[in-house]
Amino acid sequence: LGKLQSAMDQLHMHFTSAIHSRTYETVYRYASNTSADQKIQYEDLCRCVPPDLYIECLSNILTTLWGIMSSYQKMLSYHYSDSSCDEKLSQFDKNYVQQKLQLG
């Protein structure tokens, strides 16, 4: 893969990592009976959230995801509005970037 393709793959990897780490951190704040040195699976961590905090926890997860997706949308909009970059890309690169941005 060329530099552009590698950069797009890295970008998606960073967005994926941000989603995983931020949602884990959010759920961890609500989970009871977990110690700071204990690293448990996300599914198990979710089970540690008390039922009376489900809605609040979910609301914060959605707020976090909204922020990440908003950043992704801004990047997508910038890419489509920046015509100076378009002139420098081959048709293959343009198609690759568009496919990666649309499909994630």
C-alpha cells in the first residue's frame, strides 16, 4: 500500500482505538467493585454497573461517541471540501479514500 492508504488505515485505527478506550473509561467510572489495578473485559465491566446508573452511564457513553463521530464528520467534510488535495491524488487514491471514509 502507498503512503495514503497506510495513512487512512492508521486514521481508522486511531478512531477505533478512541471509541474503545473512551467507552471503557466511561463505563469504568460507573462500575462498582472494581479496583484500579484490575483490568477486566468490557462485557464484565458492564455487569458491574449498578442498575440505577444504567441510564446515566449510557447517556455518557452516547455523549462520548457523539463527540468522536462529530470529529470524524468534520474530517470527512474537510476532505470533501479540500479540492487542492484532489488534484494531487490518483483516481485509485481518491476512490480508496472515499471508500474508507464512507465505510469506515
